[in-house]
Amino acid sequence: MMPALVVLAEVVPMAGAARFVVHAAMVTGGEVAVVAIVFGTIGSVLLPFARAMARRVDSQSANRQLPLGDVTDRLDRIERAVESIALEVERVSEGQRFVTKLLAEKTPSPLPPSQP
């Protein structure tokens, strides 16, 4: 059993004279454990919940701050880049078709005579 805690409280009556009153408070180890478990459980549940809510609020504010003008400029640049790449691919494939056609039309060279 834990010793009793002595609490000294100052009581101020209406007349203005100060009197001290001694209160004895009995606190056991089991009560301290119960209070620690309750506050520990509440803290372990509410802390992750508060963090999740803070992240949600932060991500929502970050999404709203994206300027629309920058996005349209970036999309225009991407569109121009894709068009230029498509043009270059078409040129390469046209050159490949031309070389293939030349190789197909080329007459085969005569083979040297075989030597016995």
C-alpha cells in the first residue's frame, strides 16, 4: 500500500483572512496503472488518427495550389514533342522502305565460275 499524499490547500474565505486546510488523498498503485492505461490507449489511438487527418489536409491543400496555366503550357510542349517524334519516325520508316526497294530491284551479280 502506498503512503497517503498530503495536500496543503489555501482556502480564502469571504472575510479575506487566509486559512490553510490539510487534505489527505489516498492513491493506490492500481489507480495509477488504470489512469496510465487509459491515457496510453487514448494517445495511441488518437495520435495516428491526428497524423492521418493532418496528411489529408496537407495533400488537399497541395492539390489546390497547382496553377492551371503551367499545366496547359506543359501539355502544349508535350504535344509538340510527340508530333516531332512522329515526324522523325515517319522519315526513318520511309528511308527504310526506300533502301529495301533498292535492294529488292538490284540484279544479282553473276557468280564466279566454279573451279574443279
